[in-house]
Amino acid sequence: MPEAPSTLERLIPPEIKNDELYQAIQTISREADLKTVLEIGSSSGSGSTEAFVTGLMENPQTPDLYCMEVSQSRFDALQKRYENYPFVHCYNVSSVALEQFPTEEEIREFYQTQQTYLNLYPLEQVLEWWKADTEYLKTSEVDTNGIRKIKTEKNIDIFDLVLIDGSEFTGIAELEEIYGAKIIILDDINTFKNYQNYTQLLNDLKYTLLQENKRLRNGYAIFGSVSYIKHHFDNELKEQHLVKTLVKPGMTVFDVGANLGDYSILLSQLVGASGKVYTFEPTSTVFAKLKDRLKSKDLNNTNNVEIFQKAVFSENKEIEFHEFPEDYSVWNSIGTPQMPNPENPQENIPISKTEIVEAISLDSFCKTEEIKIIDYLKIDVEGAESDVLLGSINLLKEKKIKFIQFEISQKMLEGLNRKAGDTFKILIENGYECHRIEDDGRIGEKVIDSNSFYENYIAFQEMPIHFFTIVLNGEPFVKYHIEVFKKLSFKWHWHIIEGVADLKHDTSWSVKLGGKITDEIHRKGLSKDGTSEYLDRLKAEYPGNITLYRKPEGAFWDGKREMVNAPLNNIQEDCLLWQIDVDEIWTLEQICNGRRLLIEQGEKTAAYYWCWYFVGENLVISTRNCYTQNPQQDWLRTWRFKPGYVWAAHEPPILVEPLPDGQFKNIAAINPLTHDETEQEGLVFQHFAYVTPEQLRFKEQYYGYQNAVNQWRALQSESQFPVYLRDYFSWVGDETRVDRAEALGIVPLVQKEVTADNWKFLQPQFSKSSKKAQRRSPTILIDGVFFQLYNTGIARVWRSLLAEWAKTDFAAHIVFLDRANTAHIPGIKSRTIPRYDYKNTELDKQ
């Protein structure tokens, strides 16, 4: 955060220090093709500057680093620290001119319209920071326009790498000055400094997002210029999109059947200097052109590509390789396909040459080269895909290949008297699943064969999901889940832990509220509403997919932590572990998309989600960052699991890896998918937590929520919404609001039948009819200041008028500004704002 003038000259600890952004800066500085690097906001040089210097010292291009720091005392420390580093150039300047700072009105508008971490501070404090920064420039007489100064002095047109991390208020102007840089690093993307820059670059077709973490401090993001980072070719566009999603820096990748190297170049740029590309092309003519192309000065550094003039086959031997004329060299093959002439389909293109080439198997090659893992294997060998896989059989059995992109071409298969199914069979028998590639580059539907004339597919190791549910009296929701699970096309298992959890450990807090376990909620330690009998039938029907866990008759579980740990010893495979509470409703499409997302982003260790939280059959919590919608813990539901992991806690859920030194590593804390990332994929589930009287009766007894049933019934009888949940649930104390599901555009997937006391489940596809509620236009703001100041007859007239409007469609247009909770009007949408203060009218402009 910005500082007052008195602190701008004080040395401060670094923010970017030994975290993932520090490591990213160090890696990019070491491995990228760089000549000029600019750091805006170096401070005293012990944070990001240190990462830059450490990396650049190992960069063979010997780049120069230009550091800018406006504070005199910090600049002095910076210059002293790096006086013996000739490639580090320090400048005591402001990055931009004073007139490039935002105006007070621009800051006010941002504060009022964008919800960022800046809103954690009062607006007046933010404006004081702004005044402090601008006043410092006026009084310190420090040079301004620092970026332009460096460009002019050093004759730099465009910097290769830039970090924008200076003043809170100069980020927008700084981006304008350095736009076009090959790599741009933004720190504090959740504050004024780089919030708009992040949004701009995210939507800029000239840049692509390379890395981000919105949860690290105030968030950071790294963008790369498309012209610098990416190599494109005109065909196989969907495949390129997929490759760019799956291939990451530092990976080991293979291009088998490289031809002229389009994929090799793309893969080279994606894996970077810390990665490696092994490229194979057998024919002497094409190999020579490939070699020359990879040495071309038009390409960025391809020193990470190692090329081999060999065919990849099922064994090490010499084989015949048939070549077509130069214009048709992509058809070169060990087979003899009959390929029609595109210009005259009545005749075939003849094979022009046959040569004997050396062939190797990938098993032997990787053994010789001591390659342990192939992260991405691209196979384009004109019908001989099964031969390549047969020569990789040990790698496949040991799961040493993560992703395999392979081509199926019917004409090429005919030339070898092969079938497409041969290739699929080898992969499936060795624990891989094969999928189509969607037009947008995403992993598509699962397939086991192909009759396509020509198509590429993606294969990867099976990723099963192990669902787990703890349950006591799960009716009616418990019957929903199997109808989704049984339609899944991949391997799954459902672990159901039934019974009473004693009020210990994670749930011991409820004892202080009066929570207790009575015979009314269980029968000999198990459910008494028919759930136990249903689970027994379910287990008998799906013996290979369902495991039940129960205590001996009459015994209780030693808290919920023991319940969730019960299945873990039975999970002896890498998988996704997915918590589904009995009243949490996911669609088939959501589960499949969540799994796909975690497969595509293999570095992600867990996933957070939002949910639509029901407090009635058709009543839903409509606000976030509040009760049941706390992004710090709600709703963490999926983890990347390995055998040996254990649950350290259940409320909130914490899955850990025991370490040799006796410590524990929190899996979700490493690199989770955020709420925003999962919401973008439509992964917002429905949670029917307070929908039946039985649920409320249980919470009243077990958790000690006093008078919960009656309070809930009062909420159900309300006719005007939205309302504050705290006005009905005594255990809620914040601004949580409740609205009708219909008003929010939500179709409940669990609905009570009108003519009978039964519940029905909508088919998942029906949920697609749910759309986001449209905002009514115009929106009318009504300031409730009169209710703060006066309690008169006129006030009562206004209350009556607003109450009447609440009964009409007109209410959808109104947003009522409630001054310090002095005039809540049921049925009228409202926002609570501070009291009006005649002595401080400037404050009201917020």
C-alpha cells in the first residue's frame, strides 16, 4: 500500500521475497531471450531486484537491468547494494510526470465502482496516500519521466521485460510508456496500481496471460507478447490451442514426425530454456530443411531443441521409408498409401523415393538418454502410430508419458493395412483414456475408436474421481447423486460414511451453543429416515463403485475428522478427491468440466467453488463475502490426491501431505483453482442446506441453533424479498441477504412436488434453461437520509409508499441507500451506507 511522506524515506522490508512471484522473476530473467529489463519500484533492492539480478547473472544474453526508485534513501541503499554489478543501472527518478498521475475524481470513481483490496481502506485514507505521493514529487525535486529518460539515454525502443510495481497511482501511465514490451509483470492487480492494466492486457489480442495468482498478497500476473512468446501456423489450430494449454515451461516434450518443425518451434517457445524438445524426422531431405529452419535468425532461441534424423518405431532397426514429392512431404511414411492428386483426383501422387532409415523405440531412446518423464508426446507418423506406441510400451505401463497427441488418417492406415482401433487399444489397455479435441482447443468427449478421415486426438493417464460423503438422515437429497455418477464416462468411486459424529474436535464448538446428540436424530448410531436401507440397496446395485463405512452398532464416530479419514486408506491411486455433502447438488456437466479443468491445469492442487445456498425451497442467499460465502474457506471441494494424504481437519477441510520431518503440507494452499476460475466454467453448485423442517430440527439439536425451526418458518412466510438473513437466523450477524431463486435466474434442481409430499430431481440438462437475471433499466437510487434524521409522519408516508412499491414490478428498479441500518424496507433491494454527517460532507462523496 502507498505511504505518507514521513515514511517514503524509510527503508521497508521487501514484499516480493522468496515466494512464487520471486521465483517466476528469477526464472524468466535466467531463461528468457532478453537484452533490456526495466524494474519500476525497486525500493532498496532486497526483493524483486534481487530476483532479477540472480536470474540475469545466469542469462547467456547478458542483459542490462534498469532500476527506478523515487525515494532518495531507498535509492541510496539500492545503489550501494549493486555498485559492483555493472549490468545493474540505478535511477533516482519518478517513472512518469506529475501530470500523468490520476486525478482525485478518477480515484474516487475507481473506488466507488470497483470492488478491490483498496476498499479495505477508507477512501479518505486512499486519497491521503495519493496526496502524499504527488506532494513528494513536488517537494523532493526528483527527476520525472524516468521511463522516457532511460529510453532516450540508452536508445531503447521497447524493453524486453518490465515489472510494474511502483507508486499505487502510476501503473496506468507506466503501462502506456512501456507497452509493447515482450514480457510484462504486474504486481498488485487487485488494487488501483494494476487492476485496469490487468484487465486491459487480459483483453489485448497482442498479449497472452502466462501466469497469475490473485491470492498472493494483492495478486500478480505475467503477460507475454504473442509475437514473442507464441509461434503459430495456419493448420491444426484447435490442436495448437490445446498444446498452449497443456505445455508449460520446464517440460520435456517430444515431436515425433516433425516434418519442417512447426510443432517443434511452438513447443520450444512454450517449454522455454528450462525445458527440452526432442525432435525426430527420418528423411534426409526434410531433415536438412528442418535443421536449417531451427537455426534461422527469424526464430527466437531454439537451443532447447535437439533433433534426430531417425524414425520412431516399435524396435531399433533399419526400415524402408517412402518419400513423396517435396510439395507432399507431409505424406512421407513407412507405408505405401494411395494418395489422390488434389488437382486431379483420378490419379495418385506417386512415391518419388525410398530410402533406408534408422529407427529407434522410445523405450530404448529414453533409457539411453536417461529421460524419466515425457510431459507431452506429439505423434504424426502417417499411419504408424501403433508402432510408435508399441515401442513405448514400458513408458506407457509405468505412466511415464503424461499427454499424447496422435493423428488418425484413414488413407495412411490403409497404406500399412492397419486399423485406427489398434492405436486406441494400446493406449486404453495401458491405463490411458482418449478424447477428441474441441474446436476451442479443450479436451472433448471420450472415444475408443475413430472412423474419421483425418483427425487428431489427445490421450492422458486415467484420472478417476473418488467422491466422499458423510451422511446421517440424508433424505431426500441422498437419492440424487447416483443418477449423475452412473452416467460418468470415466472411472469413479463413491465413499459414503454414515453415522453420528460425536461433538468433538472440529464440531466441539456446538456444545457451547447447547448442541447435543439425542435419540431423536439416530437409530443405534445410524440414520432413521430410510437412508441406511437405501444405501444398502445402492451398495448391492453398484458393488464395484460404492463403499460404505459404518461404526459398530450403537457406536458414534470420534468426530467428523475420523469420518472423512475413514476411506483414505482404501484409495491407493492418484485421483481427484471430491467432497460432496449429501445436500450439495452438482450436474453431470459440472463434474465433467471440473475434472477437465484439473486435467488441463495439472499444476493446480485443489479447487474452490461458489454455490447457490438455499435457505428455503425457492430462497437463495444473493450476496457474497458473507455468511456461507466466505472465499477464504467456502467452498473448497476438490483436491488432487495421492496415497498417504490425510485430513488434518474437516471444518474447514484441510487435506495434508505428511512430510519426513514430521511437518504437514496443506495441499489446497499450494496452487488452487480460484472461485473466479471455476465460476468462469459454470462450476457453481446448488446447496440445499436449509430447505426442509427436518434439516432445521437437526441443526437446532445437533449444532445448538436455538429456535432454528421457528426462525426458518418465519423466513418461509415472508412475502417480500430481498431481506437480511440476520433478521430471521439469530446466528447470522452480517449483511447476508436472501432473495427468490427466480429473481436471481436460478432453477432449483431439487423441487417439491405440488400434489404430494415428495421431492423430484430435475434432469441436469434442464438447468441449462437457468439464465442470469437481467438487470431492469432504469435503476433508481433512493437515498434514505430522511429516515436517519427524522422519525415523523412524512417518514411513515415514505415507508408506506416503499412498502406498496415492494408489491409491484416497480421494486425491481429500485436500490435503496439505507443510512446505517435506519430504514430497512422488506422487498426493496438496499445497500447499507454510513450515516450522513453535516460536519464532514466530503466524506459523503464516497
